[in-house]
Amino acid sequence: SGLRRAGSGNNINSLRTSRVKVYFSLPDSGALKVCIVNTALPFECLENRAREKVGFTPRLSYVDSEGKVVNVQDDDSMFLFFTTDCLNSKRVLRCTLPPPADDSRSH
């Protein structure tokens, strides 16, 4: 619980300057499956984009079970997948997006 529906802001660029909490799971393929819960995007938009590749690579880190910050290396081949089926994950991913220096959504 604690999910809140944003009232406005359906531009993916609004994510770039936000720090968001993300619930995630790591399937066998190694691709990050994430649920973005605190963003400016309405949940309808997240659901519509489920399992789509998002064309930017944020800097990722998460706090493990011992409270230690673990960094996930930047990798151009790594994409976030919006998905709505991992809300039961106990891990929280802290996702800090770089400033909007360029628009890489066209990749």
C-alpha cells in the first residue's frame, strides 16, 4: 500500500530530475524489472508502458538487507522495464536520474 495516483504530468522527462523509489526483481535473464511508485507519471501511463524498454539509463543503487548501499553500474545496454507485477518485492531500488542533458528516448 502507500501507492498514490499522480494527478498530472505524463511526460517521461519529468522523471529525469526526480528521485524515485522503485520496487524491483531480477529475473533469470538479468533484466531489471521495476515498479516505479513515486513519480510524476500517472499509473495509467505506467501500466500502458508495461514491459516496454525505456530509452534512458539512470544511475542505479539500492540498499541491501543489511542497509548497505549497492551500486548498479551504468550500462548502455541496460534498460528499465515498467511492470506492475513486482509490487511484492521486499527490496527498494533508489533510482537517481541524470539531468536532462540530452534526449535519449529515440534510441
